[in-house]
Amino acid sequence: MLASTLWGMASLTELERDCLRRFLTLLDQRLGGRLVEVRMFGSAARGQMWPASAPMHSDIDLLVVTRDVMGEAEKEELVNETYPLFLECGRQISPHFYTERQSAEPDSDRMRAFLGAIAGDVVVVWPEDANTPRHR
């Protein structure tokens, strides 16, 4: 269940987990069957986020994997939905949108480098049937 996956993320506070959970629910509602998987990566996935009181702030990076290409307007709408959550929990949720094919077969050196760089610290946080964090 999603709740147990997010509760297992020691680097997120209860409020941060709640905001992330709500964003994941929003993605599921807006994208429906087009949403394949959401993977947390970076310092949040590694449990190395800067504390909220620190002068440096860590964000919650998400790789949002979809069945097909999303339009820029749709991506922008979803990114805009993160701002109220940031104001509430103090952490920016930063979604990066890739198709299933792009994540499996990157079509540029830049995309290949990005996916290679995050490969070691990815935790699947959606779909809801993930009972524990699954590292990829």
C-alpha cells in the first residue's frame, strides 16, 4: 500500500508524506490509465534531504512515467499543482515527465545520462500496490 511505502521514507516528515500522497493521488486522477509509475529519486530517495530548517533546501524529485507523451500544457498544469503543496509543507515537489519508452530506451545522450545518474537511488512510490520501496 502507498501509505506504508511513504511512511517508510525516513527523510520525509509526516506533512511532507501527506503532500506527496496528495500529489500522487492527483496524478492518478488526472492521468488515469496513462500513468504507469512514479519513482522518487535524489536526496529524498536516499534519505539525505537537508532538514527543513537548513539554509539549503532539498526538493522531492519524482520521475513520472506515462504510457504516452504528455503535452506541455498538461505538464505545466500538473507542475502548477505542486505550488500550494510547497506552501503547505515547505518542500518543492519536482516532477519530471517521461514516457515508458523514453525511460526504457532513452532517445538522447542527455536523457541517457540523466536516467543513468539516478538509477542507483530510485524508489517506486506509485502504484499503490507497492508494499515496500522497490529500488530500481
